Amino acid sequence: MNYFLHLGIYACIYSIVAMSLNLAVGYCGLLTLAHAGYFAIGAYTYALVSVKLGWGFLPAVGLGMAIASVASLAVSMSAWRFKGDFFVMLSLAVQSLLFSLFYNWFKADADFGTWANLTNGPFGIAGIPKPNIFGLQFQTIGSIALLAAVLAIACGVICWLLVSSPWGRLLKAMRDDELVARGLGKNTRFVKMQVMAIACAMAALAGSIYAGYVSYIDPSAATLDESILFVCMILVGGVGNFKGPLVGAVLLIALPEVLRFVAIPDAIAANVRLGIYGLCLVAIAHFRQQGIAGEYRIE
Amino acid sequence: MLQILANGIITGGIIAVMALAFTVVYLPTRIFYIALGGVYAIVPFLAWTGLQWGWAWYVAVAFALVIGVMLSLGCELLNHAWLEEKNASSGTHLVSSLGIYIIVVQAIAIIWGNETKVLRQGVDGVFNLAGVTLTQAQVGGAAIALLTIGSFYLWLQSTKLGLEFRALADNKNELALRGFSIQKLRLVAFGIAGLLSSIAALLVSWDVGFDPQGGLAALLLAVVASIIGGSQSFFGAVLGGILLGILRSQVVWFLSAQWSEAASFAILALFLVLRPQGLLGQKLRLESES
Amino acid sequence: MNNIIVKQSTRTNTKMSETSSVLMRFYNLFIQYGAQKILDGVSGELCQGDFICLIGANGSGKTSFMNALAGYLEPNSGGIVLLDNADSKSFTFPRSLWQRLNIFDGFTPEFFATIGRIGKTWQGGRSFATLSILDNIVVATADQLGENPLWSLLMPKRVRRQELKQRRAAIAALVKFGLDGRENSSADKVSLGQGMRVAILRVLWTCARILLLDEPLAGLDAEGKAVVIALLQELKASGMTIVIVEHVFNLPHVLDLATAVWKLENGKLLVEDAAMVNAELRRSLDHSDRVWLEELAGDRGSITDIELDGGAVLSIVSPNGVEFGQPILEVQNLGVMRGNRQVLSNISFTLYAGQIAVLFAPNGYGKTSLLDAIAGLLPCSGRVLLNGKPIHRLSAWERVERGISLMRARDNIFPNLKVREMLWLSGVADPPDNIQPFLEKQVSALSGGEKQRVVLACTHGRSSILQMMDEPFGALDAIGVKEVREMIEFGGQKVYLIALPANISGEKT
């Protein structure tokens, strides 16, 4: 039972990431390779303020989301000048930047959480407390699963509301023809900033849940491989609607579990998983550009 | 001061070779060849294996270069050419290229493992020129980079195939209307890109070693270099590479090696604001005109 | 028109008024691409109620000029001033560093749209394809509360109210524009004429007071044109300021409405009188191409006219008394798609050696698409046979090997090569005398006329059995036209397929 709850929590976490990327990629056409960085911002923020300052879950998550939103400017400003292919590379630059931030803000002799050693570098931060909302402690796996599910559903509802609002219509118009939208007086650069801010904030939320559940965070959550996993998830699942990201998230969970049954040696399990994803990407590009269940074909 | 400059020019030269490799595919075909990072990653491993099997260094190098070029040609023949047939969008090409990159890198990790390796043991000999200290690897690297870039330019400007290639970058349709096979020229592009990136990979791995993850980082530097120098010309990529090398070595000196990523990004941001078309680039026509 | 469009002009006769308010001023605009000067010191002003026809040869910079006035293209130097009674906002080029960094006050299309109240329409309409017609209009509303994600979540009732109000107004406007009943159709399913009306209504919905229209009549049938022209008349009567670029065959319709004509020539702007230009135009549009065909036929040949789907005419000049053997070119049921739109469908014809076929079709018909598809540059459905053998599966260069040659109208040079190199690629061993002087120059540095000479010289490089030409007379003067006409041999071994612009058959100029 616990095994399924464990998978369920991960499914919720990745669904939130998938929905956030759906906004950025499926509605704005911004394929970003930096998302793991923002996931990690949420995780690290929650870790630091709950361990060092004793904050509860909600304020910690709020702070994480705020920081991620502001940091999303790095990606959205890249989108001003470049779209499509070059933007992907710029997001890669942001990714390298964020990763090196988490990896290098470290001093061996200082205690973590101080300005000299904010992230504890490669050692990571351990002993992160489980979520605590106004005194209600979410200790058991069942309660955390519930929390994760509620948050995932909340994100889904908010995304749905946004997409069906005039703002969502503006996104679709921008996606169809950005130059014409600008000619109608729409400040598309500002809108892209909003989209990235929301997407990065949601990624940070997912990161906080992850940190609260696993109780340990280190820079491996912010690597390029993680970003690539996220991107694969939504490209294979599909973007532009609501089914696609969910399919992608489920696939992301299911694949390693399936591999477990195929008795692949542990040392290369992660590599095989990523390799399969690479294969899926090539297959999608050739045969089904909208992904398994998506609506928007990559431009 | 001169030392930093010299270091910068030499690293810049190698970045320039990679930037040229990227541009050689991008300019004529508008394909964002991410899988080039995969070629970059696998070549040193091949050379290493050759050395492990007791081959002489030039045999191992030749082996690695040939496989690198073949891999690059394979990308075009088995992937991009197909997509082109179906009139795929550039985003689709990019996603497929990313997929191939991932497959190649994971294959490397499975076959050779994830740790960093080196191609040679021991300490390098050093030279002293006009007060500047250069290692043997640096001097060799600079010479080969120069030779490579120089040969490319000679080929581009004075041979028939080079002319066809320049024409391809200018106007693919008009070239096709003159009876020249675009298919063949694209293969030439991918082949040259494979060769150039293999050379760059070997130069870097000879100097500092290599690991499966290095490809995309090198490609990123190459793309930044081509943006800075002007992504509309071959020469722009080279100029951008050298400039990037110099600027990065300044940063590494004054801050530390850890901040070189941030430095690349900051330089790029500066250029995007001040001169988005790059140093040698020209004002772009509105992309909407069709 | 409904009162959403523009504040009613308080003056009764805008043309004669001494106190016309100036809405926009531009001075010394200079635009250069590489070695090519597009605009070379262009100055002028736009007053309220003006109806300007912007004319000039292909490639003369009309589109770049319009893009600059709409905020899309930054000139290399000069200035633009937007005026609004007391306020004025001026932009000088090149923009300084501080100006470029300042994200609020930039030279951007959205700023020109909101502050300058300038609206631009594009050729073909360019509606938002995944939105319905109604959404296309409503999305253009300015200052929507719902366009801020925060407010759309926190103030849903107010957003909803605003939205409903806009939708009702938009539906009413759509009725006035003759589009009732189509509100919920997806924008990519309507006809070209309807799409153009949607585009104009959309831009009016932003409360624009200056309209920059880029070939609004392109590709429309007679009925479509009539509707759009009536619309323009009403807009002019209500005091809207309009700058319109139109293809030479559609100009007479709009010149009747024009208050002035701006002519772009060699990078300079000349202001001319509309009536004079109109008269001159009507004189030159005397079917001179048709006369040429009749001269060519003389008494050695005869002309057959075939009507093609979509309003084009294929006039074939055939030599008399010749037994036709195997056809050189057979086109069967050709169809071409551009994106989601079917540009051509059901095109079939057969051509034999010695014939000259001229495709007379209006702008926007798809002449270029047809020639490109036969040459292999565009994918198509249907069959194409050359000398009896199917070539529609072959790549362009393979078709060239078999004897197809195409001279394109635009994008037909290698900008970064030298003239000598371009000629070499075309197989021209001996460059003609009139090109010798600039053999070593870079092609992009040539003037328009010199470029055309080079393009023409290139066609002599390869021998071919099917020579196609896309609007070959476009950028030429009288001597150039004569030269090209003399080049076309009638009754020989080749067959020619030439695309020329024309009015829709049956329409009189």
C-alpha cells in the first residue's frame, strides 16, 4: 500500500511540474531546459527556512514560489530576443547557472544556511521536516499523499481557470501569431514574463513538496538530466491540453518501475531510463509531433 | 595580463572550432544540431579505447575522427533528412536532435561509465614565450585549431564545393534550381560539422580530460559564441569563439573558475541587449515577411 | 459605422481644412540592409483624414516603410513623431543604450498601437487560426481586466461582465460587416474575403485612428473587393486616417478614394497627386501583355485561352500547322497547400514544344506557388509529367537535370556571392557585356536593375526544354522588358510558361 502511495506522491509532484511546463511550452512555445533549477529553488527554500528558521509549510512554499517567480526573469528575458531553437540554448545557460549556484555556494568550514554557505554544496541539506500547516503535522505517508493530491488538484484547477480566461485566449493568440498580437497593442513580452513566473512558481511548489517528503535535497535535483526528464515528460505526453501533461507525468513514474521488473543492473538503470526517453523523443518527432495525448504540435 | 590574454585566445580558438561546427550546419539548413554535443562527447571515449587497445596515438585519433564523422553523417541520413522530407518544423528537428543527443550520452555512460577520464598521463611540458607560459597541450591545441579554421576557410573560398556550400547558405532554392543536389551538400555540412567538433573534443580532452556530460556544455559555448559573433556568417562564429574565450579567461582570473558559467551568461545577456545581431551580424529583416 | 471605431471628426471637410491635425511625422528615415539602401532619407507627415496610397516597384521598400511606421522595424537613422493634440512622443534613431534598456518606453509595435493608435493589417488577413471569429475580435479589446492573470482569478465576476459586454458588441459589429452566423467558426475555416474583413474589424476594435493596410485586396474575388472597398469608403467618411499599399492592378479602385499618393523610388519619397497617378495608371494598364502575345502570334500562330480554377486564364500561343507530338509538360490535377490553406486545386493543362503559355492571374492567386510546385520547390498533390515521364516525385535539382528551368520573381539571388560566382553556378561561361563591369562585386551591393540583369543572364546558362518565368517584367524598365520579350523564342524546341499579373477575367479596368 505504501508503495502505491509513494508512487502517487511522485505522480502528483510531477503532474504539477508537467502542468507548469504545459503553460510555458504548450501555450507560449517556450521549450525551457531550466525547469529543474526552479524545482530546486522551491526545494532548497523550503529546506532552509524550515530547518533554519522553523517556518511552517505554507509560508516556506510561498517564499519559494516568490523567489522562483523573480528568478524566472532570467528565462523570460531570454525569450524577448529569441524564440524557438536559440531560446532552448539560452535556457540551458540559465540551467547551468542555477546548477552552479546550488553546487558552488558552499564553504566547507561554515555551517549551511549562512550567507557563506547557503546550500551546503554537494553535501545537500538533510533532516528536512515533514510539512506542517498551522500546527497540523503531516507525518505519515498517507497524509502527505493527501496533501500532494490536494495541491496537485488545486494547481490543475488554477491552470484550467487561467487557460479559459481572457488571459488564456491572449496566450493562444500569441502562440498563433505573435507579431499580429503585438500590433493589436498586446505587450507580449510582459505576458511571457507572467507565464514563466507562474510556471516557475509551480515548479517551486512541486520542489517544496518533494523536499518535504524525501527530507533530503542536494544539487542532483537541479541537474540538466532532471530538466531533460521534465522536458521529455511533456513532449512525450503532449502539451496544449490537460490530458497530455498527465499522461506524461504518469509515464515518468511508470517507466522506472517497469524497468525494475526487467532486471537492469542498478548502475545503469538511470542511464537506460534516460536513453529510452531519448528514443521516445526521436519517435515522437518523427511520427507524432503532438505527443501521445497532446494537442499542440511543436513549431 | 598577457598570460590571461594568451590563455583566452587559445581556449577561444577551440571554442571557435566548435562554434564553426555548429554554424556549418545551422546556416545552410537552419537545423539546430544539438546531437553535435553527442558527437563531441563520444569521440574522446573512442580515442581512449583505441589507446587502451594499444594503438598508436595517430591511429586512435584517426579512428575516433572517422567514427565521429560517420555518426554525424548518420544523424543527417537517418534522422534529419527524413524529417526534411516530411517538411518538419525546426522545433521538430530540434526535439529529434535532443533525443539523439540523450541516446548517445546514455550509451556512452552505459559502455564506459560516468567518471571523468584522461587521454594522457603525467605532467605537460611547458614553453616560455615572451614571458607567457604555455603548456604543450595549449600550444598544440592552438596550432591545430588555427590549422583547422584556416583549412576550412581555404576550402570555403577557393574550392568548387566550398562555393556550392556558400551558395547553399545563401539561397537553397536557387541553388537547387541550378541543378545542384541539396541532399549531397547537406551531407557535406554534417560531415564537416562532425569533423570539426571531433577535433575540438580531442583538443579539449587532451588538455583537461573528458566525461559523458561535456557535450552539451561545449555546444552551449559554441552557440553563445555564434550569437555573439553574429549567427549569419561563418566568420562570425569564429570571432565570437575567440572573444568568448578571452572574456571567460578574464573572469576566471578575477573571480574564480566556478563563476565561468555565470560569466558566459552575463556576456550573452550584454550582447543581447546592446547588439542582438552579434558583432558581424546585420540588421535582420522582419521575420514575419513571407 | 458603430461608435467603437473612431471619434467622429469635428470638421466637415477634411481634405480642404487648413487646420488638419498632424498625427504622425517622420523625417530623414534611413533603412539599410547590409549594402542595400531601402530608404534613403524619407520625410513626410500624416494628417487626420488622409487617405494615402503608397506605391512603388517591387522591393522598393514599401513594406519596410510601413513596418517602420507601425513600430516593427527600427530605421538606421531618422526620427518618427507621434502626435495627439497637445502630446507628442518622438523617437530618434538609432536608439541610445538607455532607450533600449528602458522596457517601458520602447519603439515597439504594441506601443505604437496603444499610444499612437496605429493599426496594421497584413496581407491575407492573418487571423488567429486557433481562435473563433468572435474571439479574434474580442481579443483585440484594449485594457481587458481578464488579461491580467491575477485579476482573472481574483475578480472573476467583473471579468465576466466585461467579457460579455465585449462579446455582445462584437457580435453586433460582425453583423454589420456581413459576418453574422460565423461568430463561432474557427478563423482558419473562413474565406479569404471574410478573413480580411475580420482582420480589419479586429484592428478597428483597438480604437485605432491610423490604419496601415498591406494589400487588403490581394487574392479577393470581385465581390470580396467590392465589400472591402465599400468598407474603406465608410472608414474614410468617418475620418479615419489610412495608408494603403496595393498591387498595381488593384490601385485604380483605391486611388479614387486617395487624398494623396506617396511614391517610393530609389529610397526617396515623392508626394504626387492622386488624380494624376490614377489617370496615368489607367493608361498603362492597357493589356500591353496581351498585345505582345498577339504580336508574337502574328500570322504564324494562334492563341487559345483556357480558364483555370480560381479565376486565372492560361493563354497559349501555338505555332500554326505543326503536328504536336508528345507533350513536353503535362500537369494533372495539381493542388498546392500553404500551411492550412489550399492555395491551388484542380489545375490541369498540357503544353507542347514551340508553345508559349502565359498564366494571367490576379495577385494572391498562387502563380508563384504553381511555378514553384512544377519546379519541385513546393510539395503538391496531383501529377506532373515531363516528356511523358512523371517528375512529381523528383527533387528540384533532379527536375532541373531533366530540363526544367525557373526564373523566380523574388528571393532569386545569392546575396553574399560575387556576380562572377553566381554566374558560374548557373553555368554561364561567357558573361554578357552589360555585366562585365560589375563581375567582382557582391551581388547584394548591386542596384535593382543590375541585379535583374544578372538574374536574366543566369537563365542562359543551362539549356532547358521547359523555361518558366515568374513575373519577369516586374522590376524592369521599357528597355529591359523589350530585352526579355526578345529572348523568348516562339515555335522552337522549348516551351515557355510565364506567369503575369492580371485582373480577374471579366473585370474591366
